[in-house]
Amino acid sequence: MSSPTSAPYGSWSSPITAAMLATAGNSAEQTWVEDGIAYWLEARPREAGRQVVVKGDPLGEPVDVTPPGFNARTTAHEYGGGDYCVTRSTVIFSNFDDQRLYRQEPGADPVPITPEMGGAHRFADGTVNHDGRWWLGVRERHDLGPAPADVVNELVVVPLDGTGVPRVVASGRDFYSDAKISPDGKRVSYLAWDLPWMPWDGCEVFVADLEADGGFANERRVAGHGGEESIWQPSWAPDGSLVFASDRSGWWNLERIDAGSTGERRVLHVAEAEFGYPRWVFGERSFDFLSDGRIVCMYDSGGRTHVAILDGSSGDLVDVDLPYDALAGGPTLSCEGSTVVLVIGSATHPARVLWLDVATRAVEELRVTVDTDIDPGSLSAPSPITFPTDGGKEAHAFYYPPANPGFVGPAGERPPLLVIAHGGPTSNTTPSFNLGLQFWTSRGIGVVDVDYGGSTGYGREYRQRLNGNWGVVDLQDCVNAARYLIERGDADDARLLIRGGSAGGYLVICALTATDLFAAGASYFGIADLVPFAAGETHKFEAMYEHTLVGPWPEAEALYRARSPINAVDGLRTPMLVLQGADDEVVPPAQAELIVEALGRNHVPHAYLLFEGEGHGFRRAETIIAAREAELSFYGQVLGFEPADDIERLRVEHLAAT
């Protein structure tokens, strides 16, 4: 075997191309299992981001359910989720182009069951009643006006035969989710919450008697409180009890309200671990029930995801022996009998759809999401780090050193470091198999993926560090993660980069306006000015998100202006790449244009890429490729290395001025 070649960091030839990021695989999410058949949803960049319901079992190859010309994707809450459900082998799904609900029977074409409303009525997170007559779920109406306050969210019943119009069964709250029918068909549970709270700040679970026509009677709140207690995924157990995760202890732990009780709550297992997750999208599930009543659950501890079986009677929790410990997206897990279908992976194993038989302990792979044949030596193994940050606290991250068996850096040099700020900001990062991250490490650029204060997975107190401190705590933690690795000898302090999308893009802009630590940054659909968001220039779901992250509006207007990086651009001198979707309803293009104008006015090296047909998060293969190649070219020009890839050189305005 030949010795590795010495070459400048960033210039290493890598087997992981930008095209591979878009074409090597599809995501898998929203599992469902019924009558011995597993279903899941795949998002396909090679099909313009189309989402397809797929089904399979251990006896054969997976097959598409959603036919060409249809896209199983709702835009409720803009982030979607809960795009389909299954009943008696019939799939009910929301179609992206018109946002109508469709019924697709086996072997037949999809048939619409809701009226044509020009996409103004969006449906999500549904279930079908026990006799198969109607669908119950969320409808989000956009036909009353353009402002977030005009959008109406409600629970509706939709006849599956398409002969009737949707009928409202619960209304008056700002948001609803998780409508579920009890095993005996006599009760229904659901979550509700109101602005200014996000569901992870506080929400409430209700139970009602379910009438034959789908109406609710005798509604009563059984758990949760706005702003004080967050409830995750209320679900009916086979014995008629109601199980959910509550964070009232400081951690999302599973609790039960027994059938026939007057509402007493019992914690099933006490742990400093998260059995619940932030409800960014509809339809995610982290636990479900075996036929014997035991609970198969996912939980996060120490930045890793565990799969376990919980005995609700004894409280015993036993981890399932799997070589996987990371989610590639939100949690998804479904049970039937002794069968469990879930999606999970690890840093070195792409996420996969797994079929587990708890009775026989058999494990089958139904789908592996990424199809590559990459030398394991080109994959960087992450190590969790806990580092000191401001206020005498600690924060968390995953560090990925450069890795490529064919190359080493120049003697005596330390590699560049790319700091990644995740979106949300109430989200988190996971040590999952990530070609987009390995794209950098295999070229000789180290990566630190930061779970800054405000991230989920570390308890409610850690999650609330960002309350009132958005743009402060997250920035401090990203800066301190970089400094920690510099002091440890893992990074070159003169070649620090930072990238992020959405709230992570906001953090990038904050970092480049408030510090001189970084050599360059890349903002994907980042926020430059918080004031328009507080004044209503965003979608309803996040219309008052800043109430907790910054402060009440308009009382805290001065603080909003102080936290808006667009008001601190006079000293901006750090090169920035700005990437934006033209159809983004969450962070509109006007935000990108604000910072681009400031960069041009200050003669700062920059480039701006606006992608038509893209929203909040890039889905199309051509966009994913163009964005990543542009980012690589940008970093190369700023740091002075020549990428080994045969890519178009990005035009960077004002670069000659440096």
C-alpha cells in the first residue's frame, strides 16, 4: 500500500462528490406497519424532491405505492410531516401540488376526497376511524388572508368516499396535532397549544368521547400546560390507557393515565434522558406498543439514540442490542404484534428501515437510505466533546477530524475547521451517517457540529438556555467549541469557517458581524433582521417563536433590533456566501437580500445564489449539487486552496479587494 500524499488541507481528492450528496440515496421517515406490511416515506432529490410512500416486508423487495405524478407531501406548518396514513391497505395521503387529500386503494389510481381549494386547505397528521368511514386530522386554512393571524388550524373529519365536505370537530386553538382514537373506538385524544408558545415550550393533551359521526363530546384536559409543560405523542395503549412523554421533571419521561382513572398520572421510568422530541413536524413517533402491552421506545442520552423495550408495569427498561445509535431525521417507529419497524443508523452506517421481530429477535433491513461503496478510511468517526462555555457552563458538540487514507496535511500545519450551527434553533445534531459532513472531512477540513445551549436532547433546562438569549448563547457556544479545539491542537485559528441554515444561518450572520474569529461563512436561508418576523413576516407556526427566544413584541423592540445582525454590518469585513430558496415562506428572500446589499455596500467578498423552485431547505438534486460546489469553491478562494474537484469556479464579488 502506497504512502499517503502530502497536500494542502481542503485540496484532497475525495470519493464523496457533490453529485453523490444528491443522488446516492433517499431519506426514509414516517414508518407505518399494518397487516404484516411496512410502509415508509422517501424523499427523492433525483425526482425533484418528490415524496413517495413505499411498502415492503422481509420476503421481497420494496415497491412504490405513490404513482408518478403524485407527491405525498403536505405543507401544513410549512414544515409538513404526517403526510399519509394507512387503513386496510388503502393509503390516504396529502398531495403536494394541490394539497388535497387522496384515497389510494391497492392497485388503483389515487382519488381526491377533499374539495379543490387551490392549495389553500392543507391536511396533515391523520388517522382513520375503526370502521373505515372517515379520516380525522389537522386542516390548516389559508383562504382567509395572507397574514399569520388569518391562518386557521383545526381538527376535521373527512369522509373517505369523497361524498362530503370536511367537518370541523375541534377549533378555537392556534394549533392541533396527534389526534388518535382509542382501541375501543369510543374516545379520542389530541394535543393543542396557542401562541406565543411552541409545542416544546408547553402544550396540552385533551381527551374526548368520540361520537359515531366523528364529533367530540365531554372534552377535558388531562395533562400539560402552556409555557410550563410540554407533552409529546399522546398514544393509546392496547389496554385503553393513555401514554405520553412529559418534561415536567426536566426531562421528557414516559407517563401513563390508566383506563378508567380520574386522571392520575404515573411515571413509567424515571431517567435523565429524553423519550420525547420537539414537534417540528407532524407524524413523528418515538414509541409504540407491542401486542402484550410493552412499549418499544427511542430515547436520547449523551447525544446518542437508544432503542429499548419498557415494561410499563415494572418500569424496567432494556436496551435492544443494535449497532445503531443515531437518527438521521426525526424519530419514527411503529409496532404491530411483535413486529417493530423503525429508521435508525450510526456515524458509519447509513440510516436504514429496520424490521425487528421482538419474539424471535430477528432483524431485517428493508431499505438502506444511502447506496455507496466508500472506503471506510475516508469516513471520519465523530467523538462527542463537552467544552466550557460562558457563565461557567458546559456545552456539547461532535468533532470530526479530517480523514482520507490517500492524503495527509503539510507537516506542522493544523487543518481548517468548519463550525456547523444546526437550524431550529430548538433542534439538535446527531452523529448520523452524513455524506454532506464527510464531504468536508474527506477533503482535509475538520468539522465540529455544535449542540449549542437551546438544543434538545439534554433536558428542559439546557433547552431553555436560549430563552431570551437567541443570538447570544448559541453564538458563544459555537465560538467556544472552536476555541476549545484550537487549544487542543485540532484546528488552525486562522482558518475557521462557519456554516448553517435557517436559525443556523442567522447564527452565521451573527458570528461574522459580532466577531472576527472566522475567515468565512456560508448562510443558507439565514435571518438578517428579526423585526419583520416579530411583525408577522413569517408563517403562523413560528409567528411568535421569538417571544421566548428574544422577548415579547413590541415591548422588546429595542432588543430585537440589537439582536438583528443587519444592524451591526458597518464593521462587517468577513467573506460570506449567501444561499436562498426563491419560494421560501419561512425565511423570505428579502432577508438574504438585506445582508447581500450590506456586503456589497461594504465591498466585502461575497456571492449570492438564489434558487428558483426551492423553499426552506433544498430538495432538488441540481440545487444540492450547485450549492455544495459553490460552497467548496468559495472556501477554496478565501482560504487559498484549490479543490481537486472539477467544478465551476464561483464568482466572488470584491474578492480582489482582499
